[in-house]
Amino acid sequence: MTASDAPPRAAKDLGRFLEIQNLGLNLPFALAFLLLAANGLPTLRTFVLVVIAFVAARNTGHSFNRWADRALDARNPRTRDRLLPSGRASPTFALGFSAANAAVLIAAAWFLNPLAGLLAPVAVAIVLAYSYTKRVTTFTTAFLGLVEAITPAAVFIAVRGSLPVPVLYAVAGLLAWGTAFETIHSLGDLESDRALGLYSIPVRLGAERSARLVPALHAVALALLAVFGLAIGLPVEYFGGLVAMAAVAAVTDLGLLHRPTAARVPFQRHFALGAIYLVGVALALFFPLGPVWVVHGIG
């Protein structure tokens, strides 16, 4: 077996391949909507299956993206040391790992309920498509936001076997939130994306205009998440979480306006913002100061 045919040589290499350190970026949102969909703590079975499906979906898209981008990564000084362009793992491994995780996702969805199982291939198609949208359209940034935005719908379908209409407010909110996050991420790769001929909102709008777009997207996202909370009758703690998110996002966005392409801190702060949302949801469900009103079809 040659080096190019080999799988990763160690757990550390596999962790770098999957960027395990970034797994928690969207997991807090998934857990928050899991609590909301279950109207409290879900059963252990549901919790385990949803987490398995979430991780498998991420691994599916991430591995496929590494496979699809291997030639581009080899031309980018920042990414040429990744496992595939460096030859420490093979393209066959990456593609097989992606396929295996897609199978795990679909199986977990079927164990949850028939509707989740039927829609799981749609989720797979969405997480795979991003790798090619960035080659053809500026809206790839919003498309990756869509990948994040399906989380509320997927979780409610997984837990309830249905999609209550108010959840669409949360979907729209996370679409704006995810687009803001991916805009920040793309700002850090602006020069390399231009050099490689890839598309993104920062490539189209430039660094300064894209940085000004981020606060607007955050404001829209928080407003839609507030409408979602009102629609399902959540108590004040939920909205306190949104206010805290707005405060942290405002500090982050101000720094981004001053240094648009220095996106490392805003990228890392995304985890903290998701964690604040999870805490707000948990307080609203388990430690409300007042009564919790539940809209018919949600509770």
C-alpha cells in the first residue's frame, strides 16, 4: 500500500481531517432545538439518535468537501498540509468515510421515524452540494447558511415526526445567522478564494461591504428567533438569551468592521453565541420565572 492509498495513520490525523475542534460550532443550536422539540428533556433513545445523526451529517459533508477540494487545497498555502493534498490519506478514504457517515445518518433517521427517514437523503444532498456551489455562484455563502438552517426543521421532524409552522421562523433565523457566520469565515479566506477562482459574498462585495453586511444579518436572525419564541410562547429567559447574544455579536461585529479579514476571533466566538442560545432555551424550559405558554401544535 502506498502513502496515497493509506487511511489516516492515527487518531490525531483523523481529528485534523474532521476538524473535531469545530464540531461544537453548531451543536449547541441542535441541542437547543432538541430541548424545544421535546418540550423538555427528550428520551435517551431520541437524544442519542439525534446526536448520531447530527455528527454523521457533519462528517458526511466535511469529508466530501475534503475530497472535492483536494486539488484546490494543494494550491492554497493555508491548506496544502491537509491530509489529502499532503498524501497522508487517500481520496478513496475520504469518499468512503463520507459515504459511510451518510449511511449512518439515514439509518439513524429511519430509527427516529418514517418522515425523518424519507427526508434524510435530502439532507445528505444539501450537505454535499456546497462543495460545488462555491465554484459557480456567490450565493454559496448563503447556501452554506442553509446547511445550518435546516437544523431546527430536522430536529423537530426527528422528535415529532412533523414540522410545526412556527419552526419556519427559526429556520429563517438560522439561515441569516449561518450566512453571517459563513461570511465571516469567507472573509478570512478572501485572498485565497480570489486566487483560486472561488465564489463567496466577500469575493463579490469586497471585505468592507461584507463586514457591514454581517451585523444586518445578525439583527435579522435575532429578530426571527424572537418571533419564533413569541410564536411558541416561550418565557422571558429565552429572550434574555437573545439579548445576551445580541450584546456579544455587537462587540464581535464592531471588531470585524475595524479588521474585516481578521476573522479568527469572530469565528471562535460563534461557539459562545450558540452556547448562549442553548442556555437561554434551557432556562426558559426548566427554570422559568413565570408561566410557560405553549401554542397549539408545538407543546
